Amino acid sequence: MHKFMRAIGFSKLDRREEQKLITDIIMNASRRSYTSNGEETILAEFCEDFAQDMGISVCGEFDAEDKFTYDYFYPYLRGTCVSSHEDVSVERHAAKESYAGVCDDIKVGVSLIFYLQNIIPYVKAQHMNILPIKGTSLTLSGLSISGNIILPIGKNEKEKQKIQRASRNRNQLIDAARRGDEDAIESLTLEDMDTYTSISRKIQTEDVFSLVDTYFMPYGVECDQYSVMGEIIDISLRTNRITKEEIYVMRLNCNDLQFDVCINKMDLYGEPQVGRRFKGIIWMQGYINYPN
């Protein structure tokens, strides 16, 4: 069974119940998408929500005799905000007709790799030879099966504005450095050295989470999983209509990148509130918003 099924409220699903659920989604899906992949088959995706903006997607293909063959399924959370306006490149996974997206957003500091949710529009655009499409945006979301709530770092309004200015200046320097500006590269190097020296001194007497406000870094060997800590800027509690399990959905601000994360209430340690921080491991998904 998929590891992240419990993130959308299916923590006690066995193999027999899983197969019954997949069959039900194929027969009664609320959203269906189809496209030709250029061969004699038609790719199909069946989606069913079990709570607001979260559910299961079943993917497979129809052959020339109109017979559907189930390939794989995955749980999803649809994000509600635009996370990035940077260009996205997409690559197919080797084992199956699923795709990974890559976004080089300067706010994150690493190449952001995510599991692509809307594969049908991408395959359709690929088959029509209209890639790359300019003017797209990216909506990110994450599923988590383990997390903690951490108290925020106390900051007054003046300190918040100072941090925002520093972040904007750093992003401008990174953008210039990516274009080959040697002065920007030197400034970033000196800034990183100063930061390292400052943290090395403070860590002797202070806790690391009072020094590091948010972070975003790769986790494990799977390239679309990340260890994150971000400020909670919105939160809602939703209920899986089948299992009645409760799921927290939080919008996080992490390194100035905003995205939604869902986690089963029983897997979250602490009481989430706006202004507090979420720390955990997430499986990152993304939805490319193509222009009309």
C-alpha cells in the first residue's frame, strides 16, 4: 500500500479494502481525464476526493478494444495557492507513466523536484508538440506522515521587515549570480561565511531552532521528499468521509515559498496554530497551471 495513504485519512486500509476502493474510484470517479499517448492506447486518470481538496488518483490506460488496465494509484492534496512562477521542466519516471517536475526557484536554494499531479495536460501538450509552454505557474502541496509543532521565534515588526529586506536582497544576488555576475557571487560567498561564523558562535549557548527560523532540504534517497520547517499561515481540520479520520491541512511559509501540507491528526505531535512552526518530512507534489 502507498506509504502516504495515511496522510489523507486511510491509516488502517488493508490490501483487500484497497483493491475495493480502487475499483470504486474507477467506476464512480468524480473527475476523469483522457488523452492519447501517440500509440494505440489512451491514458486515463480517475480522481475521487475523500475530503476537501484531497483524495486518490487512479491511473492506467485503455487499449484498442476499449479495455481499461489499471497501472498505479497515489494519494494527493491539491494546493490552493501559487507557489512559484519559475519555469518547470518535466521528466517521465522509468518504471511507469508518471512524471517528476523540476523547478529552479531561487527562494529555495536547491532544484525543487516534485511528483506531477496533472499528467494528462502535460502528455497532451507533449503529443501536440507545443512544449515548452511559457507563462506557467506552479502550485505545490505536500503529504506528511510524521511532524511536530514548534513555537515561533519572537520577532517584532521592525525585525520582520529587516528579515524581508534581507531576503529580497539575497534573492536578487542569487539571480545575478546565476547570470554570471562575479560581484554577486563574491557577496554571497562572504555572506555565507559571516552566517556560518555567527551561527557557530551562537550555537554554543542557544538552541538551533531559535537560530533557524525555517528550512527546506532534501531528505532520504527519493528526490521528491524533503525535510521542512515552516511558519503556519493558515490551518483547517478536515474529515475523511469514509474513515472519519481527521486531517490537518496547513499552509506553510518556508524560505518564502508557500505551499499546503496535510497530515493525519494522529501523526502530528503538538497543537498547530497560525504563527507556530511545522517541522516534518513531506512528499512534495505539484500542479502546473497552464495558461488558457
